[in-house]
Amino acid sequence: MVDLRVLGPVEVLAGGTRLDIGHARQRDVLAVLLLDVGRAVPVDRLVDRVWGERPPRQPRNSLYAYVSRLRTLLGALDGVTIERERDGYVLVADPQTVDVHRFESLLQQAKKTTDDHTALALYDEALALWRGTPLSELDSPWVAEVRAALERKRETAVLDRDDLRLRTGAHAAVLAEPAPDAGERAAAQRIEALFLDGRPADALREYEEVRSRLADELGADPGPRLRGLHERILTGGGPEPRQLPAAAPSFSGRAAELAALDRLLAPDGAVAVISGAGGLGKTWLAVRWATDHASRFPDGQLYVDLHGFDPAHEPVPAERAVRGFLGALGVAPASLPPEPDGQAALYRSLTARRRLLIVLDNAQDTRHVTPLLPGGSSCSVLVTSRHELGGLLTTHGARALPLRTLDEGQARELLAHRLGAARLAAEPEAVQDILARCGGMALALAIVAARVAAHPDRRLAALAAELRESRLDALDTGELTASLRAVFDASYRALPPAAATAFRLLGLVPTEDIGRAAATALLGDARAVRVLCAARLLEEHQPGRFRMHDLVKLYAAELVAADDPATRLAASTRLFDHYLSWASAAMDRFSPHEPYVRPRVDGPRPDFAEVQSDRAWLDAERASMLALATSAPEALADHVVRLAATLWRYLYVAAHHNEALTLHTTALALATPGTKEWGFAQHAVGMTLIFLGRFDAAAAHLEQALPLALRLRNDLLESMTRNSIATIEDIRGRRPEARRQYDAALAAARRTGYALLEGIALCNMGEHHRWCGNHQEAAKYLHQSGRIAEDLGSAGLGGPVLAALGSAYAGLGRPEDADAYFRRALEYAREGGNTNLEVTALNDFAATKSGSEAIPLYEKALALARRAGHLREQAFAQHGLGVAHRAAGNDAEAVAHLEAALVAYTELGAPEAEEVRALLAES
């Protein structure tokens, strides 16, 4: 075993035997190489370190000789050699065989370990490597510098080790060492060891000696650590504070959150942050957990309400809270350091080795909390705040518990604790209404319970009605600390100006949530979203989508209503412009072959490059766009009209017919009569009404659109309107009039030069011939339409063509071809999310089957039709199911479906009603 030493005389040991390594200069050379083991040392540096300013006449020759002899000497050792590298030498050896490098390694291990006893053992092992003065037989300027640096490292290691000895109860080992001549830290360690050894008088005497020496030699007072020790000695260790407030007697629910705090605060020294909007019950939760776990903290519990978001108080400065904690820990006012920094340092010293729980309630931000964090790692800290305290999470390793609203079960349990289960059972509908309008907010529920307790004879239904009329008024007790408006106001007023403006503007959002890009457009400030989330006034409930609690949203809406109308209009315009621009870009991908049906929209446009990301965006933002359009001020009428025209095809394909009717009816009311926009809105309303089975109303709108199209010579509007009129005529069985309209629609489509429009007209003509029983003629038109779809690469046209061909080939007696077309059509429908096509194709496909084979197809078609509100397809599916169940021998099911079909056909005024009556008569 090789042992290379510099922490004392420079020595080389092999198997315990010391080798002769030559005279002083040769040992100097070896020392330089050992201190840089594994690294090349240039010759010039070696010369400078060995001889300093007095090198021999030919220092390189001398150096080569020394290295040669050392190489010969070390060559006999296993794993040790000196090699030449560029213009220098490197001593190749395991660094752990060199005592100074092993010393450094052990210190690093000790600093990294979290176990005090393991760290102490590592320090002991490291310091045991010292054999006196390092490099003791050598003398040069460089050696003197190295020796001084090593001695400083040793002194620091001794101090660090003695801190560990004190922390682990090994104070006797500290006293066994000689008393230090100087150094405040070493003196403090010895004084603390004397105190822990039961010798307070000796500890006080040594403290006074140190204090006098510091005053005489440096003109300084003892530092925080010595002052804290002095106070501990005088008070016998200090009191054990028990500052927790009483836990709420009716606290309920939050079992999962209490368990989460168990995990977050399991290790000593942990910091946990309960964050959430005002009114969620953060303080109740923190105090409940702290009370239940007080026995874990034998040295006491400190508590302070920092009033960071208190409507009735100014925030408590951290400096004042520190002084309060010092008093609770037994520090007399006269012993307080004069400066806040000194007080904070003393607080950290007093808490460094105590097992305390520190509850910092209602903190405003990270800066409010940081001075109150204890020293050492034995205390646990529980913080509550309406802010997420990202700085505390980032820089202090705090663990987060974002508090959400109570779920319905927890909210009901809270009310039951306050009011009694019997009271809730007596008025279940009112209770359900109250729960819904409180939205799981603990303070809102507590206010409701308090109001009921104050007026026990008042019915819950009356309070529910008051909540329906004006929730924020109903949840106002008249006291600042128990009013939702006041709670929200405190959070709002703590916001920076830009974030406060953004908060108000979010009150304009007509839906429960908003996407990131839309919020940025509305607010004109991307950072504001993050600030509001950090303040827990906004929540990212899904990636990229944000929402406010509906009670907070009501408060924001009240604030924004008081803003300048021009400000509100400007914000709404920004939001509408965003939706128009993005919807236009999405529709250019969703329906790329018919830009002619959409208005031109300027503005920044996103790149919907991912497959179907356009459809995903449309689905996600549909409710927001429709709500915005139907609540828009008159000044944004043009925006509404353009949005309706932009979304027309999407709403049709996705079978959102009821929503489409609302949007297009709104657009029609806002469009200028006699304009092409008014005409297209008339057509959109009429076409949507067809799908909803309201044929008379649909015809009334279409009959206004057609004359306008002819007067404006707008072939596009004419073709679209005639196709829709023809559909109604076909449904009503008026085939000749339907044929006339289809012919005119095809001619108008061809005049536009739009291939897709012509393909649609050809497909409609083919469907008409199929309904007339002319399957061969139907196939001819459909194949023409299919070629256009193929040339354009249009799945939107190709899918309906395939479904229609399925029916046509079934009529031609070619079932295998029919099945193939239907299956391809259904693939198109599902891949493109075309609900309209899917329900129609399923019904038509099922019509080519019989008995049990048709039933699952009709059932799927019926479910989709119900979801879309497509009354005619519902009737077809019910009719088909009645026939199929009768064929399968399921008479009861058959009658039920046929009766439902009869109701739907009668409402539609459809001729199929007579066929269903006949079937029922046979039952």
C-alpha cells in the first residue's frame, strides 16, 4: 500500500516503510508534484516553486536530475510514476493515496451528507491525516503560501467538526480540545459546550472574557451567535412558545390536503406553502394540521398572521414579526440587537438547533417570508399565501400545496357540520343550489352557514334565491374580514397596476375559461397572465387554458363595468380580432378548398402546421367564440357577421346545429338588410333549420336569400340557396320542384368557376336521383362529383360522395361495392371529425342491412343524431330500429322505436309518417 504525505514532513511510505526521498530540494520537487497529482506542472513553474527568486545557474539541469532520481525511486511503487508531458512533468497516482487530496475529498463528502453522525466521522477521519505542520521540512516563499492555505483549511474543518459535535451531543469532545487563543466562532463553540456540559458559570465567565477581548482589540461587540448563547445561558435555554390559534371547531373535509401536508412536512427542516385564492380556507387548513401535529415539535410552535392580504390591516413587516418571535423565544428587549439584520441573525441562531414549527400565515410574497425562515434544518415552516411564492419554491426548496376549491362532498360536509344534517335533508334542492353558487369556496359556505345561524327560522330556499339574484351581495356580512368582496378586493389591490388592469379585463370573458393566446390578445400583455396565476386569481386548469373561480369572475366583472366604455370596447375588439384571425387561419386548413365562402380577415395568423391542430383549436375555442359573438356590443356587429361566415362550414360539419343557429341568427340581426352578408346569413340560418327539422322556418329564410342572390347576381349565394331549397322539396316529396332547383344550383355553381361548389351541386343531384330510385343516374352524377373531390384532394366532398355511392350501389344490387363505399365514407367521417357525414352514412349503411345486422349501426346513428339535435336523422334511425327489431323478433323494442319515429316525422311534416303509422297498425 502506497501512502504519499505532505500534511507534515514530505514522506513516501510503501507498505508502512518510509522511503528515503533525498535532500530538501528534491523533496520540494516531489511536494510540488504531489500537490498537483494527476496534472502536468510546467518546468518553469517547477523551477519557480522550488527555488523562487534564487535559482541555480542551470536550474533545468538540476531539475532534470531531481526528477530522474525521484522517477527511479518511485518506479518501484505500484501505480506511482512520473511522466513527461509537453514542457512539464506529471505525477501519476491515485489522488486518494496523497493525504492532502484525501483530506479535501473527505471534507467534501462531509459537507454533502445530511446525516450529522456520518459527517462527524468523515471530519474526524480527515483531521486525523494531519501529522503536524504541513511541508514542515521545506522552506520557500511558495511553500509558505501553501502551508498557510492548508492551515486555514484545517482550522475551518476543526470549527465545522465542532459544530457537528455540539449538534450531536458530543460537547465533551469540544471541551477536551485546548481552549482557543482567538476566533469568535471557536470561542462560541467552547462557551456552548460548557453550557451543555452543565457549567453555566464557566460559560458566562468565558463569554465575558471574549466580550472584553473583542471590545479591547477590535472595538466590537460579540456577534449574534455569542449574544444568543449568552441569552440562552441567562434564561436556562428559553421558554417553549405555544402560539398556535385555536383550530376551527367545525373544520371538515380536506383529508387529502392534510395527508399531503403530512408528506410535505415529514422531514425536519421542510418548508411547505399552502397557496390559493382568498376564501379557500388556507388558514383553517394550516392551523388544523399544526394543532394535530404539535407534539412533533417539542420546542414549541411559533405563529404570526402577517396580514399580507387583510382588508382590515396593513401587512405586518417581517422585522416586527422577527422581534415578536425573539420575545417568544425568551430574548429580553434589552438584549435585542439594534439593527433588523442583527435581530434576524439572532432569530436564526436561536432556531438553528430547536425543533420548532413556525406558521407564517397570510404572507404577501417571498420577501415577506424570507427573513422569518429559521436557521439550521431542525425547524419546519408552514406558510399560507394567496401568492404561489415562486421565489420561495425556487431559492429555498419550499414544497407547494396549491389549494383548490372544495368538491361537492366536502362542501356538503362543511355545511352539515355547521347547520346539521337534518337541516340539509329538509331542503335538498335549496342546498344543491347553494352548493353550486358557492362553488366550493370555504369562506362563501361559512358565510352562508353564519347567516343561517343568525336567522335560524329563515328557509334555505330564501337564501338560495338571494344567491341567484346577486351572489356577492348575498355573501357580504358587512364586516371586512367576513365579506367576499373585501377578501377579493385585498387580493386585487395587492396587484401591480398592469396586472390589476388585466384582472378587470378578464371580467369581460363570457365563458368559464380562455386560451393563452386569446388572453394575451385581450389583455395586451402576456406577462399579466403569469402574474395573475402566481397571485392565485387565475388558474391554468388545463395546459394553455385559464379560468377564474366564478365568484372571483363576478367581482372582476363588477370592476370592469366601472371602467371607461372605450377601454372595454378596445379590449373586446382585441379579443374579437384575435378570434377572427385565428378562426380564419384554422378554417383555411379545415376547409382549404372553399375560401370563397369566408370573408377576408386581416391580422396576425398562427401556423396550424400540426395535423388536425386546426380542428382541435376550433373545438377548444368554439364556446368562447360563440359566447363572445352573442354578447358583443353593437359596435362589433361587423365582427359578429364575419365570425359567423368564417365558422359556417365547421359548425355544419361538426353538427353543432343548435349553436350554429344561435350564432347565425345573431349575425342576421346585425347584418345590414339587402347586403350579400345579410343574404349569406339568411342562407346559414335556413340551412341550419333544415338540420333541426324546422322546414317551414328554413324555407322562409331561404325565400328571402334567393331573390337577393338573383338581384345581386351572386352565383355563389344562388347555388348554395337553391341547393338548400331543393333539399326541403326533396324531404317533402316534391321531386320535380327539387329537380328544378338542383339544376339551377348546378348551373350557378359552374358560373362561379369554383370546382368544389360544382362538386357539391353534383353530389346533391346524385342524392336526388337516388331518392327518386334512379340509381344508375345517381351513380353517374356521384362519380362526376367524386372525380372533382379526388382532383382537389377534398375529404369534405369525397366522404359524402362515398356514402351516397354506397346507397346507390346498394340500389343497383351490388352489396359488396356498397359496403366498401360505406366503410370508406365512415373512415373519412371519423378521421375528419365530420359528425354530419357519420350519422348520415350510418343510417344509410344500416338501411342496406336487415334485422340484427342493422341494429348497431342505427343505434350509433341515433346517439350521434341526438347529440347534434338532428331531428330528421333521429327519425330515420328510430324508424330503422323499429323495422330491424321487428325483423329480429323484438316486438316491444320495435314498437317503442316506431312510436318515437312517428313523433319525429310528424313534427317534421315528413311523408314517412304514413309508412310508420301503417307499421304500427300491423303490430
